Amino acid sequence: MNPTLHAARLGLTRGWMEFKHQVTSAQDMGFTVVTTAAFVVVLYFQRDATLPGTGLSLAAATLPGLLGLMIPINALMGAVGTLSVEREDGTLLRAKALPQGMVGYLAGKVVVLSISTLASLVVLLVAGLFLVPELAGTGVGGWLTIAWITVLGLLSALPLGAVIGAVAGSPQAAGGLVMLTVGGLTAISGIFYPITALAGWLQGLAHVFPLYWLGLGMRSALLPDAAAAAEIGGSWRPVETTLVLVAWAVAGLVLAPPILRRMARRESGSLMEQRRHRAMQRIG
């Protein structure tokens, strides 16, 4: 068997094992559980409210944005946090020492982060079936749209998270950068309100990044066709949504491997000890 394919296969198995371990660890699941629970609570308190002038419940209008936001929160932050932390604790250095170890390492991380994100989305959708009556009327086309938007969202977020985790100087810096990025993009991407309410230059900026298109794609799957009137151009723009998300996925898949290989080549025991020493000095 090809060594690279063999390493990738082992990585897939490792990813599944890591996910099973993660599920049994309160510490590992803490952020995901709290985030998902918070989103479910939001739907619960909005279940009886309706959008003014419409018969659409507020929870139904909010759910697509929550689904779109959950993908970068779980996938992007998970990739950044895992990679930056495992640079510090020696996991990455041990993977580098194995034949094709980085291939298996990355395959495993893709599996565990993808499954974790998908599990959160499923939990939110199941809760939505009880709290959002309109969700029960979603047709096959809507569910298929959710599926392909989720796949493209993961392909867009995971490589970007790996790049940020590779170039960040410390887990703290990586986490701060991601929180700032996700928070800023959430504010301008029309996740929870029509983007047409923002200034034109902010709308243009939001169009560059995947988060706006993730929200738009989820709204197209779950909201009635009449709701497209609130969108730019009065359309869900499925072609543009697909093209932008595919472009981000391709860019990430092209850029991430060489950046990660460069970072892995530079890793050494002495460099890891230097970082630990500097961290201890800051604490002291």
C-alpha cells in the first residue's frame, strides 16, 4: 500500500478514536457542549415570538444563522486550539518523528473536528424540530442544501484554522485572534439581522468571507422563498454561495499543507523547550 495512503487511513482511525475519547472527557467537550446548549437556549426563549409583520417565528429566523455560525466556531476554533496546544505539549513533534506522521496527524484532526461539528449541528437541528415548528416542513431540497453548505463550510474553516494555529506564536495568541476574527465577522455578516441594514462598504467586506455565505445558504434551506426579499438582490444566490465557499476551500487546501509542512520542519525539542521557558518566565 502507498505509504501516504496508509498513513491517512491510520489517521482516520485515530480521529475516530480521539472523538470517542473526547465524548467521554468533560474537559474536552466543555466548549462544544456549552456553545451548543447556549444556542438551544436562544431558540427556546424565541419559540413563541414572531417577526413583526410576518407569521414566521423568531426562532425559525434565528436557527439558520446559528447553524451557519456553529460551523466556524467549532471547526475553526477547534483546529486553531488543537494545533497550537499540541505544538506546545510535544504531540506534533512526536507525529513528525513517525514515517508520514504529519499526514496521519492531519487526517485524524480533520476527522475528529468534522464529527464534533456535525454532532453539534445535529443536536441543534433535533432541538429545532421541537422548538421551531417550521423546521418540520423542510423538504428534501432544504436538507440537501444544509448538507452541502455544511461540507463546504468545513472545507473552508478547517484549513484556515490549521494555518492560524501554525503561524500563531502561542495558544493564547491563536485563541485571541480567532475570537476577534469570528466576533468581527459575525457583527458584519448579517447572521442575525438583514445585512442590508449595514453600510455598503461593510456589506462588501462581509461578502469576501465565508460566514456571510454560510448564513445565506442556511437561510435558503430553511426559510420560505418569500424571505429572500430581505436579501441583497432579493435572491438566495446559490451559485455565488457555492463559488465563494469553494474558492475558500480550495485556497485553504492549497495554502495549508505547505504552511503546516514548514511549521513541522521547524519544530524541535529545543524549540519547544524555549517556548516553555519563555512561558514560565511570563508566569513567574
